[in-house]
Amino acid sequence: MEEKIRALRERMEERIGQISSKENLAAFWQDFLGKKGSIAELMKGLGAVSKEDRPAMGKVINDFKVQVEAQYKALSEKMEQMELAARNRQEAVDITLPAKKRELGSMHPLTLVKNEIINVFAGMGFAVFEGPEIEDDAHNFTRLNVPKDHPSRDMQDTFYLDSEYLLRTQTSGGQIRVMDSQKPPIKVLVPGRVFRSDSDATHSPMFHQMEGLVVDKGITLCDLQGMLDKFVQQLFDASVRTRLRPSYFPFTEPSVEVDVSCFECAGKGCSLCKHTGWIEVLGGGVVHPKVLENCGIDSREYSGIAFGIGIERITMLKYGINNIGLLFENDLRFLKQF
Ligand code: DAH
């Protein structure tokens, strides 16, 4: 019996040394500690041992069993630790690596300026209305007091779609749509894209305008200048002033061109204002009575003022952009500056 135990111990030590996987370890447990394993076998053999020797022999077997269990436990703990370490190595994250940047988009400068203009006028009680980009001749021209064959049609190079429809050349047609659907008092802004066959450093075949229209009792040119003063002061600088110059638009009488005192040189003269001290920013005037009448508004009771702002022009002035193409090329190096 003792001889058997000695041989078994030797075998056990040899096996332990060979274990390299969880499967090996499980097989080891089965072979030595399992119900039908070698130690259970030894226990069974106790029956054949003499009565006097049995307790001592039982203790030897038991000690051996405790020893095998301890070996098994130590090895299984070691393997578990190794497994964990391997997993940690595999899943390790190098927190010193630079993070992947998620780039955030930003507003296009034209959108920024459009929103800024809307904000200023919304503060004066203006609502926003949007009309269609494909417009009919009546809204874009005729009802704005530009009859067919009128020379002022040549002021704008129109993209005609057929004899009736065209790509709107101005947001002014929005005035007609608003007055058709609302009764005075009216105070609206009409932002939108407009189209003209024109292209150079300061003109693009597609650009953006913001129309303004106020119709109520007793509205005069003074109201226009007062509103525009507030507008340019918020947009450019609190110190700028406006200047009205006589002009001509078929849908306003009188018509004016609005200049703002140069916000770059405070009127002293610089390259931005071409050494005049003034910069032209928009057109406007008192709504022609015929336009009001064309929309069923009694021009003896009501009067109106209107203005049209070129959003590209304002954006280029405000940010010192010298080529309109930059606004449409979508070059990130340009756009990221806003
Ligand atoms: N529609 C004009 C243009 O595109 C701008 C304009 C001038 C709009 C005078 C107006 C206005 O409402 O009163 O050149």
C-alpha cells in the first residue's frame, strides 16, 4: 500500500509539471480526486489492510489527498490569474494616445448673417414669410409695377423657364404674396435665394436677399430710415449712421439707395469705402401706390415702406471677404473661420 502511494505521488508530481491548460487541469482532477480516481481507489483498498494498520494507513492516504488538493488549488488559481492577465493585456486601452476628434459643423457665414438680420428685425416686430423660388411673371414683375416691355426689366438678367414662369430675380415678389394674404398692419421679412444671369468677383448667378415690407396707416420714409439706422447699428457698429440717396426702383416712390458710414475708417476714407466714407448696403423706398392697389389695399388709407438687402454683400462687408465665390466653394479652410 505504501509503495502504491509513493508511486502515485511520483506520478502526481510528474502530471502537475505537465499541466498547461484548463483541460489538462480538469483531467488531473478527474484522475486523482474524482469519484473513480486513484485516491478513491486507494480508499477502497483500505478494506484489505489489517485492522491495526488501518487507521495509520487511512491517515497517510488522507494526508496525500490533502496534498493533492492543495496542489490542484494552487495551480488552478495560478491559471486563472494568467488568463486574467492575458485578457487584460488584450483589452488594454492606451490612454496616452490622442483621442479621435469628432469634428463639429458650424453655421455658414450666409446663414449667420441671415439669422442676425432676422434677429434685429424680429426685435422690431417683423414676422418671416417665404415665397417660391420658381415665380410667375406677375409676382416677380407685373404686379410690382414692372409691366412687360418696361425698360426696368433690363435692370435684372432674368432666367426665364417659359413665357410665364421664371427663377425669381428678387424677393420683392414676396411683398405681393404677403399683401394678397394679409391685411394691414403688415410687418414682414422675406428671406430667400434669387437668380440672375450675372457672374464676377462680386456677383453670383444665385444669391440671397432679404426683403422687408411694412404697410400701415401713416408710414413714411422717416420710418424706413429710423428702422435701418437701428439695423445697421446692431449689425456693424453702434456708431454708424445711414445716408439716403435718391434712386429708382419701379415698385417704390420715392426710391432710395441706403449708404452706411464706413465702419472700417469711421468715415475718414479707406479702401473699403473707396475713400468716400460711405458704403452702399441696400435699396428701399416708399411702396408705390400702384403696388398697394394691385393687392387690393387702399393707398389713400395706407402707405408702406420696403427694402431689399443683399445678404452676400452684407456678409462680404462684415467679414472683409473680397470674392463672392468663397461663399459658395465650401472650402473648409474658409468656412472654419466662422
Ligand atoms: N428688389 C431690388 C433688387 O433686387 C431691391 C429692392 C429695392 C427691394 C427697393 C425693395 C425696395 O423692396 O423697396 O435690386
